[in-house]
Amino acid sequence: MSIKVVLVLLVVAGLLGIGIGYFLRWLVALGKRGSMELEIKQMMLEAREDAKRITAEAEKKAQETLDQLKGELKEKEGEIKRGEERLIKKEEGLEDRRKNLESEVEALKVKIEEVKQIKERAEKLNQERQEALTKVSRMSVEDAKEELLKMIEKNHEEDLMVRLQKLEISGQERLDQKAKDILTSSIHRLGNSVIDDVMATSVQIPNDEIKGKIIGKEGRNIKAFERATGVDVIIDDTPGLITLSSFDPIRRHVARVALENLIIDGRIQPAKIEDVVKKAQEEISKIMKEKGEQAAYESGVYNLDPKLIMILGRLHFRTSYGQNVLYHSVEMAHIAGILAEELGADPAVARAGALLHDIGKAVDHEVQGTHVEIGRRILQKFNVDERVIQAMQAHHEEYPYETPEAIIVQVADAISGGRPGARRDSVENYIKRLEDLEAIANRHDGVDKSYAIQAGREIRIFVHPDKISDLEAKKMAREIALEVENELKYPGEIKVNVIRESRALEVAR
């Protein structure tokens, strides 16, 4: 019985404990709720104060901004007002100017009308005077003018002729002097040295024993070398020297390079010869390209086709009367450029025409035709400017002079080829050419004396004025020129100058 009571008491005690716990918890919750409400109220009060403060600051800033904008607005209004005042003043000034101009225009109209009236009166008076003169003289104005000119011409014919002759001589002298100045300047600025070359090239050898190696057993090596290079190898008793001969300068230089390399290597046999010759050809091709590019650069001629540059470089190995053709062409390009600038022509076309004028000589031993015609075909093939072709094709007068640049190229060729020392010739041939020139002139009737001058570039012939007339002198010059062309061989041109001088002599006592 007591156990049950104890259990009941325990249950009752547990229930009471639970109830008391819940009651205490409720009390605690009520306390926390009250404190939270106080905190919320406090936060709300602070928020209201912050809002009032921010609103007050915002209103203050807005007021300041508004005041500032009002000030700026007043300034803008003031500026606009001042601008309007200035415009009003300008309009007033323009209006005054317009009124003044209108008054001036009216005054000018009045003056123009007055001038017209005066001019009409003057023309009328002039016409009346001419009519009166015509009635008196019974001649028209044109007839009177013609009669007056005839009278002046008749009375002063001799004076007019003398004056015309003086003007003609003076003008010719000025033109001659100007031409001489230009040509002299061109020659002085480009008096370059000339590199000689011949039809044979000599190769130095260290000793004469190498000659046997070059010849080989039964001439096998020398035959292989000549077959590979296309040149003649001349081995004689001259010590320390072997001569290579060929009309083709490129073959000759290939052979020289190949032979020098064979001598350095020491192994001379047919297979080695072919290999060395092939390498020498490649080396010469490289030299031709470099020389062509260098010549074009020095001459100021650009944008040429690489194949045309290679053909141009071949002229480095070509000579004409001892003058290197490539150096001659570069010198001509400089001279042509100077002349073109002096005469108002196109310097670029003149330089290109001069540089390429002898391009046909690079292959004239391989292609039929004159070097001028071959050169034209080469330039047309590589689409060179037609003006350049016209400039180069007339330098030997095979084609007419179509442009000023063509004449300049011809003159540059004569300067470069004809200046002293430019081209080499033997003394015997030189003297013989001068003697032949004078002999051709002296065999004509009426010739008093003749002189070959300017290194054989001119033959000056003096004739008897009582035997040869002016027309006969002109005919004689033509005949002598044709005979020189048919009988003599010479580079360039020879000028035939026949002089007929008439003198009247009287003695005053």
C-alpha cells in the first residue's frame, strides 16, 4: 500500500514540477518580450531622429544648390542680354554700311553713264576725223597704213637688215653659250675614269709546271676545258702567263675564274674541270646580278624586272672601243639626268633611256639584228615604259627623235663616248684616221686646205670662194660626209664643216 502511495506522490510531484517549469518559462518569455518591445521602441525613436536630421541636411543642400543655380541663371541671362545688345549694335552698323554702299553704287552708276557718253562722243569724233582724212587723202585707213609701212621699209631697209642680223647672231650666240654651259657642267661633273678590256684575258700562274697539268695527257685537260667554257686557251713560251681568248666576254670571265680555281685546287682532270666551270658560271651569274642592281641603283632607275637587271649586268663584261659598256651606260644616265633637269624634260625617263640604251649589246652576239633593235625587243618583252623605249631607240638615229628625252640620250651618248680618254684606240689607227679624213677632203676641187680636229670628230674644210658658191659648198659637205661613211670605220660621229669665206680688201691712201 505504501508503494502505491509513493508512486502516486512521485507522479503528482513530477506533474507539479512540469507545471512549475512551464510557468517559469512563461514568466521568462513575458520578460524577454517586454525588453524587446522596449528595444524596438528605442530603435524607432532613433530612426525618427536620424530621418529628421537627414531631411534637414538634404533640405539645406537643396537650398544651397538652388541658390547656386539661380546665380548661374542670372549670369547667363546677363550674358545673353549683353550679346543681344552687341548684335543690335552690329545690325545698326551693317544697316549704315548698306546705306553707304547703296549711295556709292548710285554714284558709280552715274559715273559709268558719264564715261559711256564721253566714250561715245570720242568715238564719234574719231570716226568723223578719219572720214575727213579719208576725204582729203582719198585713201582708206588700211591703205594709208600699208603705204606708211612701205615707205618706212624702203627708207630703212638696210637698217632693218642689219638689226635682224644682229638679233639673229646675238640669239644664236646666247643659245650656243647656254648649250656649252650645260654640256660643260655635265662633262665636268662626270669625268670618270675608264676601265679597259680586251678580247683576251691573261691568267697568272705560280710556275710553268702548272702548264703541263692544264694541258694534260695528250691534251685531254685543255680540250675538256675549252669544250666546257667555249674559249681558246693559248699556252706559249711566255713565262707565268696563260691567255684565254673569246669574242664572248662572259665566257672569257667564266673561264678565268674556273682556271684560277683549278690552279688553286691543283687537281686538274676532266671531271673536276666540269664541276669547277659550273661553279664559276654560278659565280659570274651572281656578279652579273649584283652589277646590274648596283648600276640601276647608282643611276636612280628603279622597279626594273629582275631578269632585265640580269641582262643589264651582262654589260659589265662587255666593252666598246675599250670602254666598259655598263660604266658607259651609268655615266650616260647621270649626264642625261643633268641635261633633262636643265632643259625641263623628264629626268627619270632620260636616266632610264640612257641606262638601257645599249641593253641589246648584252646578247647581240646571240641574237640577229642591230643592238638597238634587239634592245627594243628586250624592253618591250619586259613591259618597260614606252617613253623609255622612245628615248633609247634613237641614239644611233635608226629611229626618229619622238621626245626631248630621245635627243638628250643621244647627246649623253656622244658626251660619254667622245670625251677625251673615254675610248681607247691605237695611236697608229688614230693618226691614220686623221690622215684619211684630210685626204678625202683634199681630193675635191676648190678645196684650199683642211684640218681634222677634235680627236677626229670634226673635219674643217676651207674652200676658194671664187670657185665654190654657197650652194656648191653645201653639196660638197654632203658628198664628203657620204664618202667618210663609206670609206672609214670609226666610233660615234664625224662633223663635216665646209667654210666659204668672202673678203673685200681696199687700201685708203
